[in-house]
Amino acid sequence: MPENNRWLLVIDNVDRAYPLANQDPDAFDVEEYFPDADHGSVLITSRLEELRQLGSSHKVKGMNENQGKNLVELRPGKVLEDSEELVQALSGLPLALAQAGSYINQTNIDVIGYMSLYRETWSALFESDTSFPLKDYPGRSILTTWTLSYEAVQTKCPDTAQMLQLWSYLDHADLWYGLLTPLLSDETTLETELPEWYTQVVSSPTTFNVTIRVLLIYSLAEPQSTPLAYLVHPVVHQWCYHKIVEDRNVIVQLELIVLGSAVPQQRDQTYSLVERRLLPRCNHLHKVTKDMPAANLEEYSSNNLFLHSYNRLGILYSDQGQLKETEEMYQRALKRYEKVWGPEHTSTLSTINNLGLLYSDQGKLKEAEEMYQRALKRYKKAHEPDHPNTVIIARDLEMLTNKKVSLPKRQKLRDWLTRLRS
């Protein structure tokens, strides 16, 4: 247009931090490419937060349902059934949606089939990027894009890279400083049991904020609406889980003791709030470790923190009404208590009693009775008959007789209790 004498310079995908130029030969100072003339504009697309200081900035959010649907259907050139669910699963991330559309177009797979691959074979799916290139994103894919950022974080702050590995086994949302600090003050904690990077990151709010700041700079995390809490985009979180964890056994152990230590005491004023906040993190860890071979964690079985964590998570699940998970956690705790500390240790017997209470609440009276009798037999062997714990177990068993038990069996239980107390 002859009357238009203004210009627009677009510099796309500036994702290599210039302060790390000595470690990254492909990094550059973007300001060197700014024209001297002032009758135009420069548009930079980047995930580097530090570039915001060059001028006014705009954070690009994920696509809404209609935008995402149009993008994922662009390459196949047709309406895709269930595409709205795909947009939701990928949280509107444009690169992920474009990549999905390209894969669907070239393999003729349907959306449900693609989502199944995404959930079950994430690495294999996204490592196929080179077979299904995106001409609109030359040299870019989910893997290459976030690998650049993570490598920069590793170089700049190795402790932050370790923190991101830990985060990959938590839920993608709602990471806050208070989630990580109880572990440092837990009475069963020995300093030698914790990684040095963890004690450094969590040593103060300042060091934690510095760690998170590095992730914010590289757009690997972002603030959420809850004050002083952060999240990772779900797709980026999946990438972290599948691609950057160096030793899964070590991360799982640390994750378990972090969450176990964070379970509050009932006397705490914020008890209910903290438990509700912890629950999604515990559910995510339970999901990703469900099929993990138990033998992988045997080397940690004598770690006090590790041993107690299963029992504490069982208490949390019980409070939140997730009884299936409660039983699983108590059974895991019991198995390890018996192996490490023996059948008559206080923690072993307490867990047996917890299982008795759980079964009683579920109406599984036969299983409850078996647990109570098992606990009483061991308590009576290890302690005097009037020991407080022995009395508590006897009381619980007597309460069981008031449930829906046939009269002959109820009388039999009461006779048994009478003999126990005599």
C-alpha cells in the first residue's frame, strides 16, 4: 500500500537465553536485529519471560474450544468427531493441537484412538515427530521445544531442574511452598536421608521463590489464581514425566515422603483445607505408581520416613472417604512394618487396628474381627493386659459386636472379651 510507510518485523520463537550464550552457541541477542528506524514495530514470540522488559507484552493463553477444534481439523480438512475432547485433553496448547492434527491426517486414526495413544504411549507418540513434520513449525515439536528450555534450566540452575523432576510426579497444578516444608521439620527426618538440592531449595521462602522464578522465566511453570501457588501446563507436565526424570525410584521415594510428611494432624486449624489440597497430588502419585514393581522400592524399605508415609497417606484417604485407596495404603504400610520392625512393633499393631476400623466401617465384619483379634493377640504378647493400646483394641472389638452381627456370634465375641480381660 503506497500510503503505508510503516513496517513490521517479526522475530519468531526466540527461546534460547542470550545470557547463556557462552554455553549455547545458537543463542543470540535479539536487540542486535532491531532496526534503527523508529517508524515501525517489532513483534517477538518467545517463552522467555525476560524479554518482556523490551516493551509491552501479551501473554498468549491456550486456545478455546472453537479455536482448538478449527486448528486440529485444519490438516485433516474435515470435521473430526470428539475433537472437543482432544482440545480439552491438550488444554488448548496450539503446538500440541497442530501436531495431533498432522498425525491424525497422515495416519487416518480417529480422535479417540489418538487420545488413547496420548495416555498410554506418550513417548512413542511424540518421538514420531520427525515422521509427521509441521511445515508451519519448522524444526519444532513438543519434544524439541521443551527440551531447549529444560537444558537451559539445567545449565543455569541444576537444583531447579531437580525440582521440576519432582514436580512431574505431583499433580500439574497447585505447587506451593508449604507443601514441601513439613518434610524438613518432620521428627522422623534425618538430614542425610534428603537430597542436598531439596534441603537447599526448601530452606527458605526466598530460595524456593528463586527456584520457581527460573521455571517462570522459561515458561515451564506459571502462577495460578491461588496466591503463591504455581502450575505446569498439562502437556508440559506429561513431557516432564516421560522425558526428564533420571531415576524414577529415587523420585517416587522422595515424593512419598514429601506427601506423607505434609498430611496434617487433626488438631491443626487448617487440617481439612490442607487435606483437600493434598488429595489431587496423592491421587496423581497413586495413579503413576500403581503398576510400579514393588521390588523397585525395596532398597528404601528401612527408611523411617518412607515407612510412615504409607500409613499417613492411608489416614488422609480415610478422612476423604476414599476407602479403596485407604486399604491399599494401610496394607502397604503393614507389609513394610512387619518386614522391618517385626509383628509386635507399635506401628505394626496400630496399622492392624486401623485396618480393623476400616473394615468395620465398610461392614466387612469378618475381616474386621480378624484384624482386631490379630492385634489383640500381639498386644497381649508384647504388653500387659491393661496396656492402653490393648484396652483400645478390646473396646473396638466390643463395639464391633454392636453392629449387625447374629446373636450367637455376638455372644461368642463378648465371651471372648470376658476371657481376655480376666
